[in-house]
Amino acid sequence: MKRIHVVAAVIVNADQQQIFISRRADHLHQGGFWEFPGGKVETGESAESALARELFEELDIRVEAAEPYMQVEHDYPDKQVFLDIWQVNRFAGKAHGKEGQECRWVGLQELLTEKPERLFHFPAANQPILEQLAKTGISA
């Protein structure tokens, strides 16, 4: 099975200690789960270019400042992914679900809560991102 290269963005509002997340459409792989926005890297495309393209297509924003955050490999029973995660510190436009997906700014504490009534459930591949955010917090 070929590993799929995916970019994902930890979009931060450091002033308010918030992260932007979106909910995957029910018909997609891992549908219904929340995620860090992004998408597949096309053949011949750099991760940074894919990030800019995907965030414009999905959220209607133009990335102005981003830096590599971490990388994660994860194997689902039906798919293998390589997540290239970037932290987006500055962008132009107002982020919203351009494709009709639910999106929101979420406080770090609300995002990381371990309570059984946790509001935001993420795919298994995103767990290392949440763990890293718990360790380092939000910084711009």
C-alpha cells in the first residue's frame, strides 16, 4: 500500500491561545472527526505549496507565514498516511469552511481536554499533534 503524503496546518491565533480546526465530511475517510485543515500533496508539488493551495481551497485564506511543525506516519487498516504538519502563524483573509465544512477557533484547553464528554474527536493520525500541543502550547 502506497503511503499518502498529506499536509496539515496548525493555524494559530496566539493572542487568544486558539487553534483553527475543521470537521471532516461524513462521506470522507475518517468522516465526522475533527482535523487540522489540509490535504494531499500532488505529484511534483512541495509541501509548502500544497499547504498554501489546500488552505485557500478549503478555508479561503492565503498563508503569509508558516513553518514546519512536525511529521507523523500512521497506518490505518485501509490507508497509510504521512502527515507533514505546518504551523501557520499569519494569514490573509477570514478562515471559514469554503466547502461547507464546519470550522471553528478553539481554545487550547478546550481542544486538549481528556474528559469523557470531549467535544472534539480527532483521527488517530492526529493524536501526536495534540500531544505536541499539550507539551509546547501555542506560540507565534
